[in-house]
Amino acid sequence: MNLDQEYWKYRYQNRQTDWDIGFASPALTNYFDQLPDRNIKILIPGCGNAYEAEYLFNKGFTNIYILDLVESVLSKFNKRVPKFPSENLIHGDFFSYHDKFDLIVEQTFFCALPINRRSEYCNKISNLLLPNGKLVGLLFDTNFNHDGPPFGGKKKEYESLFSNFFKIKTLEKCYNSIDARMGNELFFIFENR
């Protein structure tokens, strides 16, 4: 399976986006609401419909960047949130992107990548984060009975993988998941080394 731009474009055009809950995840909005500095530089890679970016923008965060391989999802976001700075909509490959951020938000991007690219993902995130920058988000805490994506995983696997790149501050069952994912998600905060 080649999970390239054409694959994802096809999935979006044909509404094969079961992972898309249609709004910002409550676990993430709860975290965002606790952030005191509205000027931190934030990246949401593999942003899809970017409901979290919309939420942050509407809360007054001023330095948000969203990145996706599929240009049409960025165009759709631009129509939905027309005041969002268009220069912060990045069409491109996450693994080729370069910049530095205080915070990177993970929401269904990690689970969309082939499992054999997970270590590469961690390395890239670490390179994109400033020292002590944070990777925050949700991970599936279940293994799926299909070829994916999404690809699942379990807490012990994640601890083993992410601890090679980050200080694990939090990696716990998510208490405020949406009903359909309750008991099958982990909320995490990882700090760059």
C-alpha cells in the first residue's frame, strides 16, 4: 500500500475519513485552554480538516501552522476559517519540512503513517521542536483488525519508541475521549530532549 499524496487525496474526496470526528477533540481543547502563552509557535502536521487549529485560532493563538500532503484539505480549511493566515497553510511532505516550534499537536497523523516509519516520525518531530518543546496529543491504545490506516498500538510500544527521543511527561488513558473512542485512546505530553 502506497500511502502517498494520491492515496490521501482519494480518501478525502471519497469521504473515507472515519477518523475525522468533525470537531476538535475535547482532550486537546482542554489542554489548549490551560496554555497561558497565546504566542507560542504551534505546528499541526497531517492536519486534515484541522479542527484543532480552528479552535486555537478562535481562542486567540496567533502563531499556528498546519501542514498536510493534500492541498484540497488546506483550501477547505481556508474557506472555513478565512481569517487564518494563508502563509501558515503548508502544503507539503512532513518529512521534508523544516522549521522550529514550541508545540506540535498530534491528532491522527501518527496512526496514519506506516508502522515502519514511526521512528522516523519521532526523529523528525524532535528536530522540529525547540529544546524542551512539547509534542502533545492522542494515540490509539488498541490494535486494529485491518491493514490500516489507521494503525494502532499499545502503551508499552509507545513508551519504548518515544522514550528514545523525548521525556515522557504524561502517557495515560484519556479520561475525556469522545464516546466512540472511550477506553481506546491515550493522552500524552512528551518533552523534547
